[in-house]
Amino acid sequence: MYKTTMKIDGMMCGMCEAHINDAIRKAVPGAKKVKSSHKKGESSFLSEEVPDEQVLKETIQETGYKVLSLENEADKLNVKILGADMFRFAVKKSK
């Protein structure tokens, strides 16, 4: 999973948040946990693949808002669990 966080200019209310969330779901069909905050000027969501930044920015811009920044990061929890499983496997093999 990848977490995408965007700073967005122009959100003023809860309805603006809903417009942004709809635009994200349109640009990234498999998006999960889509959240926006007009107070923070920020939106975030999870996806299986790294989203196409250009498509995401264009879709949001079409609704009248501007993406100021966009950041993707791998879900750190999955990496930690995978590492722990591999460590246990290595310990069992060495006995």
C-alpha cells in the first residue's frame, strides 16, 4: 500500500472536501481511506499502486482547486511485518 498526501489550495469548507474526495476517487479508482481537511489544506488516501501524479493533479484542477505538493510513501507497517517474518524464518532455518 502507498499513502499519498497532498497540500491543496482553495478548500474552504466541508463541501470542498467532498469535491476533492470525489476527484481523488475518480483519478484513482482503487483509492481507500480518502480524507480531506479544509482546515489543514490537505488530502490523503491509500492505494495499491503509486498513483499517476499528472492525472491526479489534472483531475483536482478541473474541479477548481490547485495541488501545491504531492508526496507518496510506502506503508511502513507492511515493511516492518515483512521484515519480522523474514527474521523468524532465518532463525528457524539456522537451528
